[in-house]
Amino acid sequence: MSLIKSLGKNPSGKRLERIKQSPNYKNNAFQNLSHTDQLSKDTSYAKIMKDSMNKSKRVEPTKVLPFVKTDLDNIYSEEPVIVWFGHSSYLLKINGKTILVDPVFSGNASPFSFMIKAFKGADEYKAEHMPQIDLLLLTHDHYDHLDYKTLKLLRSKIKQIYCPLGVGSHLEHWGFEESRIAELDWWETISFANDIEIIAAPARHYTGRTMVRSKMLWASYILKTKTQSIFLGGDSGYDSHFKKIGEEYGPFDIALLESGQYNTSWPNIHMMPEETVQASIDLKANILFPIHWAKFALAMHDWDEPIKRVLLKAEELSVKVTTPMIGEPLIIGKYHETKFWWEHE
């Protein structure tokens, strides 16, 4: 029953009628700004299966990843703080509020508990370690970003949820009240706690927890206060939207951008590490924080290849990169030197 429940539920009724009014919804599905094939023209699922049989032996670390155990209930700083939990899950403390993004703490990124398991060390933080959550921010509904088991455990701690159009259908199916959910289309702005402005922005990706694709939207977010500007990137292939966001909302104090789980077989829906660096430049970000790596093996590359390639390109293009350990508080506004903690694996 839990497995069936975790699949979620596609939009219907009033929610579907609202979705149909979106300029991004055409031909019964949400569309990217640019034409986006999920697979490259010279690949196939058969090729991907063959490649996966011959993938690197280092797709997972051989040792427990280093981590910092932080008391999340007692983080005090005048500047905003980010605590990364590996992959795309992180906690943001800003203006006295606690924002949790894409939490996946059940130990795997799949409806099946024996598949896509978290790396040791990257699974140290669990739902019970989370403090009270003023805002849950979701970027899209894939299993490595939206985890039924985690949200089930966190439900009583979460006050408010912002998510892309349609994702609320999953949440209501899982017992969250409609009053707690606000769904956003691209470029819609919502005010949170009076002094935090959140804008849903485009990303180049897709959605779907079954074979039915893109019935609900995916997004990145722009978070602004009187003194801070932060880009919270969801999954995205590289495209012109980064430059548009940078021109209209930049510069950013920091940009959290995906850097892993890429492959030449799906170049349009995930960035290559070098594109991640360029995206941070397009956004006019002062510091790049590479995420979407170091927790799950969802592609065929070495587990630490993303960060190595990011740093090589960043050095070439003079981009500042921050690389905190899992669980290590990062104070935004202070420059943090690059730590090569993955080399000790």
C-alpha cells in the first residue's frame, strides 16, 4: 500500500483547470521554454541499459563520506545559513525562518527501498533531525527530490509549502491540507513572512513519478530579502533562462546549481559540470554552490567527478566555488574556501 501511495496522484478537478490556463501547458503537458528531447537523438533506452552495465566502478564511494553533525534546532547567525544534506536537500535559515528544500531522508531515491540507496555518510541526517519547518520548498516531483516517506514523517513539523503547479496533487494525496499548499507558475511571486520574496523561475527539465510525464510543473526559485538574493536551482539542463534570470533578478549572493547525474545520452535535462559554471556566470552569482551530487548514483560517472570538473572549469573562468561538507553550516555573505573533503574517501 505504501508503494502505491508513494507514486502520488496526477492533477484533476479545479487544480487541472488552473493548470490548463498556464502559458507553459500545451498539448496536455507542461513544456520547456526551448524544445527539449529527454534523450539525445543518437541514443536509446537500449543503449542506456548497455552503458549502465559497463558503468564506472566508482559510481559510489568506497568509504563513509565525512559529515558534520549539526544541531539544526540551534543555529544562530545574523547572516543566512545553508546546511546541505547531500544531493539537492538542504536547510536554509534566513530572517529567523527555517526553509527546507527537497528533503529526501528515507535512505533511497526510489519507490523501492532496495534501489538507488544513499551513500554512507550522506544518509546521516533523517527526518527526526529536522527542526520545525516554516516553509517547505519543492522544485519538482522526481523521487530524488520529493520523498513520500520523508514528508510523511515531517508532516506535523511543516507549516507552509510552496511548490510548482500541480505538485500539490501529490501532497494532498499524502494528507497535507490544501490550506498549507501554494502552487506557483513560472515568474509568479509570493511573499513569505512579510520580508522574504520568492519567485518561481523556469528550469529545463520534466516531471513524473510514473511513465506519465510532465502533468505538473518543475521550477527553480529566486529568494530575495532586503539584503540578500539567493538562487535555488532545481534540476535543469543548460539554456538561455539562466541569462534571463541573471539580467532581471541578479546579481545573486550565491547560486545553488545542479552539477551531477549528467550523461551525453540526456544532455538537455541535466547540465554538464562545465555548463553549471557557465550558468552561475549567466546568473551573475558571486559564489557557486554545486549540488545534486554526493548522495545517489543516478548516472554512470564517478561519484566525485562532478565536483572535480566544476572546480577545473571554475578556475579557468575565475568563478568562486564553495564546497562545504554534508551537514556543515555555510554562512552566506562570507567567502568559504574550497575544501577537498571528497579526496579523503
